[in-house]
Amino acid sequence: MGINIPNFLSSKSKNRKMIDFQDLDHLDGLSISTVSANLYKTSRDDVVMFYFRDGANYASVYTQSKILSENIKWNLNQKAKKIFSLLVNTRNANSFTGEKGYKSMQSIAEAISLQLSHKQKEDEKNPKIIKPKNIMFGCTGTIGETFPVEQITLKIPDLIKNIKYTQNKLIWMKAALGIMTTDTQPKMAMEECTIGKSLVKIYGIAKGSGMIHPNMATTLGYIFTDADLPNDILKKLLKKNIENTFNAISCDGDMSTNDMVSIFSTGKANNAKINSVSDKKLKYFELSLNKVLLNLAKRVVGDGEGASKFITIKVLDSNSDFDAKKIAFSIANSPLVKTAIAGEDPNWGRIIMAVGKSGTQIKINNLSIKFGNIQIIQKGKINSSYNETEAADYMKNSNIEISVSVGSGNKNFTAYTMDLTKKYIEINADYRS
Amino acid sequence: MGINIPNFLSSKSKNRKMIDFQDLDHLDGLSISTVSANLYKTSRDDVVMFYFRDGANYASVYTQSKILSENIKWNLNQKAKKIFSLLVNTRNANSFTGEKGYKSMQSIAEAISLQLSHKQKEDEKNPKIIKPKNIMFGCTGTIGETFPVEQITLKIPDLIKNIKYTQNKLIWMKAALGIMTTDTQPKMAMEECTIGKSLVKIYGIAKGSGMIHPNMATTLGYIFTDADLPNDILKKLLKKNIENTFNAISCDGDMSTNDMVSIFSTGKANNAKINSVSDKKLKYFELSLNKVLLNLAKRVVGDGEGASKFITIKVLDSNSDFDAKKIAFSIANSPLVKTAIAGEDPNWGRIIMAVGKSGTQIKINNLSIKFGNIQIIQKGKINSSYNETEAADYMKNSNIEISVSVGSGNKNFTAYTMDLTKKYIEINADYRS
């Protein structure tokens, strides 16, 4: 199941064509290959290799769980200046697998670096020596099962053999499909913009489904750009723009041990050198990066387990960002709000409940609530022209927008979530069986 | 639906007969009457009056929501030494009803106090004058609908006419049924104990179902005792013993604007005067009060919306009470844990996930996890003799106990919750329809 790609992609947007994921194509400096290592015991692709023949600058943000998967520990321990390959596998999270799981990462990194170094000698004029520390991993799937190190290692030669130096729509689709777990749709997004006079591309893929919460639970998001940007600027851009994108989504309030969003820059666009994140030449790039991140984050929510409706929760006029976010997630994570929306019931009492339990100071007389354009509560009172039939009609939409103005300041936060359906229970009660 | 009363009430307990709710009978100083005010548009009782002919000492704890229902505001504003009547209605929460809702409380309190004062003159040798401030309210039901003040006021004469000075099993059952919303079972509990040489009774009823979380969301709990205890001691006892009972349960992490647990003491047991909460004569009373509160709290969870399993989560060996509680509720509130249990899947990876996202510092090498008596994780490693088939068999029980030892100290916390089923979605997607 999973709902159709939400309306936010259609109509109003002038960039309709631009952000249609069919259009991802060649991004200079990046190669992609995929393979089935039989991890799902089917022929589906389950391991995806991203290869940067000249290396890529990079930055990552990771889960805030206090228990980290072994691949994330590996990534955090390497201090390479450039990444030459990102390897992503599904089906096994390599989490709670201990030292053995960590050594699996090391052993695969050694195999990849050795074989890619060999490829460099064959293909490049100035071959580089690639080291294990230049390899990064994304893992997703079940926690606590032995990591299939041999199955994956045996497929590395095939992954490398499959590498082509020109990418097309098909290979992006295969990559987006290859990193999926219970996702029902591949998730891709793209923007093009300029840095100074240079045209640059920003491409991204993601996976989501269960356990999606701020801090990107069970989310993998990978952004690729041909821009030339140093690691510290990539890090600042990613940290800043993750806040209102991947950290603004929630499906069930759970969070995994494996979440990561990374950006890789190949530098092939030959743009003007950027030394500061506040450089005005970065303005369009940052806007476009935010669009790609938000587009992917929304796709993750839209395809959240069992989702039948896409829900946007806008908290307005709060006295702090912190409070606005707290209220937005108190609503977005409330099972009672989410089931009411699944039932197409304009049950605004549950919004009040969720605002109340957020723990922030609320002045009822300043509180206003809208469902779409329908004003329900105005300054603490039920709007005299409020008509429940109209609101019930509104709830039949597949995109629901709830606005809550708390009237205590000028800070806003928008959270994105989905409804809570029987299908969610079905998927999660059967996950491993 | 709703599961059968969990096993904790059977076998092992020597007090089996004592805590069987059939045995609640007369409690001196208290009268109960019930009526249908047609709030549900059926003939079911929906308003319950508790009348203390000589007044009762009392104490209450309320929801921590920042938005309070009008009846709770009323209760908080009265500073009476004694309560003469507690009136509880279902179907309408009198929440987000503003000044009009508050005035409804005032007007009903005036009507009751007037009519009960009249009854005092008829029935008592030394009639007391009962004032509006001596009346307390419990409300539960839908938020934001106009409070049915007239419907209820019109039924006050019937409620008072129905008052009898001897109570029996039947009237307790009617009271417990009369305060229900989507509960499927009435909830009653009792204990008898001594204070000094005097035998005292502790009776209680509760309602629960949706929105149950620590801080007693949508829970109403009313405890009645014939002990003679002053207000301040009742308050201290209640606050202390609510922590590991009503504040240790969670169904969906939501919390209502209306929750309250109160205790009333009629003083008819003529026990020795108690001046301090640390008086040794209170020992058995406090133990028994805790039993009644825990018994009711467990019944609330056991009858949580859509529940098919009762889940006990023990967090052991934490370095603080605060962390132990945080971990316990991170597990108890996780939709992924609760759906796995609904699916009878011994998916301990989700326990790891929930421990990780609790935000407490965790040393994996100290972490141990048991399902029932089955040791799954021992000191950070999968137990070598762990057998998943055995664990899968265990998950078929209707009572599931999960123990997590974090091995960082000697503090423990036990939380109680239920599984997350399709039935929960059904109930909550249709609540108002």
C-alpha cells in the first residue's frame, strides 16, 4: 500500500518537472552499482555501492540513540578527508552485533579498498590508493542478527564489475529500490541550481518506513552533489538544513540505532571556491539542498508504514523554537490524533489534549486551531461559524493540514507525519515472521 | 473485547477472596446513587453521586496537562475542609468549554448543596449546612462539547432520592459501571487492614481506557476508606503511592485534561488519631492503599483500548529512579514494541531500540534482557543457550513480563502497559461516530 506521492509534488509547484524523480541522471564523479547478495532470499538487489573515482568531500548526521549500530561506530571512527565508497545494505542492521559486527565492517572495508585500488590502477591516469578508512557504510534491517559478512564480501567483485562511469535514470531507480526495507516506493529527489556562475546538481535518495521520528529513525538519506565544497561547510549546511526536514518528520515516535543522512560532493562542477557557510554564492545551493532534503523527508512520511494520509502540523506564534517543536511533535506523535485522522474524524478535542500534554505553557485565550482553511478555535473559543460537516468533508482529503497558533510569540515549527492505521499494526506485528 | 482480568489476581495471591471486587459492601459514612441523565442517549447510568453524610476528609492528584478541564479547575479552586459529595459524569469531559463550562460546575454544586442541606435537615439529628465548595466533580468523555448542565441538574432530585444508608455489592457495581466510557469492564478493588487496633476498609473504583499514560491520563480513580485520617496525611499518602501505581501505567502515551485520583476518608472506623505520615500505625494502611491503587491501575491497563495482552516492564539496576522510569516508559510507549507483542514476536531488537532512544546513558556490556524467565541478552551478548522457539512460545501468554537490567546501579522501576492492536485503531478511529 502506501499513499500516492502526496499533492505537494503536483499542481502549484513550478518545478514539477525538475523534482520528478525520473529525471535523476548523470552526476559527474559518482558511479552506482547494485547487486543481490541474497540477503532477503529473493533476487531483489540488497547491496548498493556508491563509488567516487576521485573521492568525495562529505558530512553525515547520525541517530541520537544511545545505542549505535556497528556501521555507525565504524563511520564515526574513520577520520578520512575523502570518501571513495559508500556501501549500503538492507535486511541486516548490524546493530547489537558487538565486536564481531564491527570487524565485519572492517573486513568489508578492507576488501572494497583493495579491489577499488586495483580498479584505480586499471582505469585512472593517476591512480589513488584507497584505504579502509575511505569506505563508509549504511546498514538497515533487523537488529541483533549476525551480520552476513561473507555473503556481502563475495559480491564485492560483482559490484565493482558493474560500475559504469555514466549514470542514468535506471541506475538511480535501482539504487533507491536497493536500499528499501518495508518501503513501498523508492524515494528520489533532485534540484539544480548555481553556485556563482556554475550550474550544480543536487541528487538524493532515501529510505524510511517504520520507526521514523525526529533524529531520523530508521531513515537513510544520501545526498550527492557535483558542487565543490569542503567538509566543514557540508557539515554546517547539513546540520542546519536537517532541522526542518528530516528532523521534522515523525511516523511513530520510535528511533533506530542506524539512522544517518549524508552528503557527498564530488567537486566536478568546478564552482568558485567557498570558504564560509555565509558566502552569498551559497544561497541558492542551500535553498536547493533544503528542497531536496524536505522532498525526501516528505516522501519518507508519505510512505510511512500503513500511511493513508499525509499530515502537516504547523505550530505558529510560539515564544520559542523549542516550544513550537515540542507542541508540533506532541500532536504528531499522539496515537489518538493519528487514529482520529485515519478515521476522518475532525476531532479537534484531541489536538487540545496533545497541546496540553506537550508540557509548554499555554494560554487558552490565545489558542487558535485550523484544519486546512477551516477555523475551528479562535482565541480560545469555538468559531461561531464552525460547521462540523464542512470539517468532516475536509478530513476526507489525503493531505491534512492542521495549524495551531499559540499566540505567545513569533516562532513557528512545521512537523510532518502520517495517520495511524490498522495496516501499521499488521506490518509491525508480522515484521519478522 | 478487553482481556480477562490478568493472572495477577489469581493463584499465588492469598488475598484472592479479599481483592475480588464482588466483595465491596458497606462502607460507613458513604452513600452511592446512580442515574441515567440520557447523556449517551441510552438508558445506561451516566451520573454517579457519592454522598458523605458527615463529610469526608480528602485529597486529590490531578493531570499534569497544561490544559485543565473546568471540573478540575473547580476542584482546585475550592478550599473546603470536608467534601460532602463527589459527582461523576461520563460522556462529556467539560474540557475546553470555557467560562460557561465552569459556571455549569458552580450551578450544579449550588443545586446539590441546597438539596443535600435539605436532606440533612430531614435525616440528621445535627444537620450540617452543605455549601457549593463542599461538592467535587469528576468528568470524562468528549472534549469541547457544551456541558449538559440542564440534563444533569434535572436528575439531582432522583440521585438524592436514590440514596440509601447501607451500601452493597450491587451499588458498587453500578457506580463502577456508571463512570465508564469505552471501558469494557467495571474496575473495583478492596483491601481491609488495621490502624492500631481498628479494622479499616479501603474500597476503590476506577475507569480508564484511552489516553492512559503516567500522570493518569483519562483515568478516574476514587478511593474510599472509613479510616479517620486528616487531609494532609491523605495527601502525602496519595502522592507517594500514586508513583508506582497509577503513574506507572501507560496505554498510548497520551494524557487527558481530566485525570484525577482522589481519596476520601469518612472517619467512621474510629481508629487511633494519626498525626504523622511516618506513624508506624499507618504501615498496614499504606501497604493496603498501595495494593488497592495498583490493583485498579492494572485493571485500567488490562482493559486498555484494544488490549489483548498485559505487559509488565521491569527496569532493574539503574543508577537513578529517573533513568529507570525513563527507560521503562520508552519501552512501554514504543509502538514498535507494542505491535511486536501483539504479533507474539519475541523481537528483542525493538527492546534494544527503545532502550537506546530513552536518552539515558547505556553501557551495552552491562545490558541484560529477559522475557519472562528466558534470558535473551546477558551482559551485552546473546545468551548462548537462547532458543527463539521457546521465546516465541512464551509470547503466546496473555501476561508478558520483560525485564531489562542496565547494570549501572540499584534503582528499579516497573511500568505496566498493553499491546497495540488493530482493535485500538478501530476504537479510536470511530470514537465519536
